Amino acid sequence: MPLTENQDLNEKTRLPRHIAIIMDGNGRWAEQRGMERIRGHFEGAKAVERISRFAADELKISYLTLFAFSTENWKRPSAEVRGLIDLLFDYLKKEPDELQKRNVRLRFIGRLDDFHENIREEINKAINNSQENSGLQLTVALSYGGRQEILQAVQAISDEVSAGSLTLEEAESFDEEDFRAFFYAPDLPDPDIIIRTGGEQRISNFFLWQAANAFFWSTSTLWPDFRESDLQDAIKAYQMQH
């Protein structure tokens, strides 16, 4: 659908509250240039900084969630996984100070216990350092899978019933909000837009519950090449539907 020329992204009532992005195409970006795949992830980290800064400082978006590392990513070649984790560690070391200056609250969702203790320590430090910030909530999904999130919620409910802190009758009467309380971040609102870069049309096990009413927007642009104008195009497409 063509976009109108006079749409104003500064109309706060028409801006999405929560944008989620499946960041795809880092490896292909590197391969197209004859580089090792990890170089694409390095350039993808620059795109994270660029887009999160624009969302926070210019658009004043309330929530931005980035699908950074899926449960399936552990199956990638070990050298690539190690490189990804090294990039994550570097990000956790340097970026929180910058986010603090810009009043961004940093959060993480997923099976964080899958990571080494030193990574978990840096994650907790980043969370604690920014938890009082009131600007953009930047959520990073690590070792995350939508199916796994639902399964762990069911297991947590079962555990509470077994422990006696929740009766079976109470569990059987749960509504959607009661069930959601067992998610990784139950207070995180559903995304208004889910953006996927790299040309794929799949949701790839991301936010399976939360995506029920989201607007899905796919672009052939690989994540390292994703620019502020691409994000604006996605928002304009969303606005055309609302």
C-alpha cells in the first residue's frame, strides 16, 4: 500500500507504543561481502545502537524489544556462537553507561540461565543500573523462544500447585492475564508492530502469545543496513492500518 507524503510521525497519539524487531540478516550481510559471519553481527550491533537511539531520543517510543538470540541460535557453528556471546559481553560492558545518560531502562527476557555466570552477572548489573530510568524500555530477548516461554509458564504454574501456593481450582479459573503473569516480563505490553529484516516472512518462534494482534512488517533490508528511515517506513505502514 503506498504511503502518503504528509504523514507526521510526531503525532504522539498515532505512534506505536511498543515496537519489536526480529533482527535478521547479519550473517548474509557478511557473506555477500566475502567476510566472516561474525563481522555481520558486529555491524548489526551498530544498528542496535543506531535504532535504539532514534527510537528513544527522536520518536520517544515507550517500548522497543529486540530479538537478539533465539533458543535455536545455540545450534549454529560454535565459533559463531562464541563470537555472538563475546559481542554481547562487550555490549553489556560499554553500552549501559550510554543508556543511563539517555534515561533508557534495559531489560532482558529469555532463558538467561543458559549463559555463563559472567554474562549473567553483567546482565544483572545492567538491569540494576537502569531500573529507575523512566524513558524508553529497551528489552533484549536472549536465548528466547515463544514456545519455551509458554511452556515455562505452564511449568511454573504446575510448580506452584505442587508447592501448595496455588490451588488447582485457582489455576483452572485462570484468565489470559492470570496466565501472562508467569511470562518472563508480564508487565511488558503486547507489541503494536513486529518488524522483520532480511526478507523473511516468518515470525520464527518470537512472541507467539504477544503477537496475537500485532501488525507485521517485513523488509528485504538486512539488519546491518537498517536505518532510521526504514523504521519510519514501518511506522507509516502501521499508521495506514490504524
